[in-house]
Amino acid sequence: MLEQEKEKEIKELDEWMKGILDGRELKRGIAVKLVKQGWAYRAIAEILNVSNSFISK
């Protein structure tokens, strides 16, 4: 994926997350953003206090 496309998707995620009130959905949005930024699933799971399967959905 091109870097510009990735940045655009991350900005769209940021906008989407601004309107989220549900904690699980917000965590899911953060997880997607971190995956797109190259974070490892295990690190994301630890930061968000969720399982790896939560992230891989």
C-alpha cells in the first residue's frame, strides 16, 4: 500500500473515531490504526488490554 493511501486511511479512521461513544468500538478503531502504522498485534493487545483475536477480527 502506498504511504499516501495509508495516511489517508489513518486520517479517515481518526475522523470516524471522533464520533464513537462505545468503548469497544473505540478500541477497535485504535487497534486498526495501530496495525496500519505497523505495530505488532501483541503490542497492541497489551496496550489496549484486549486479546490478539480482538485485533485480528
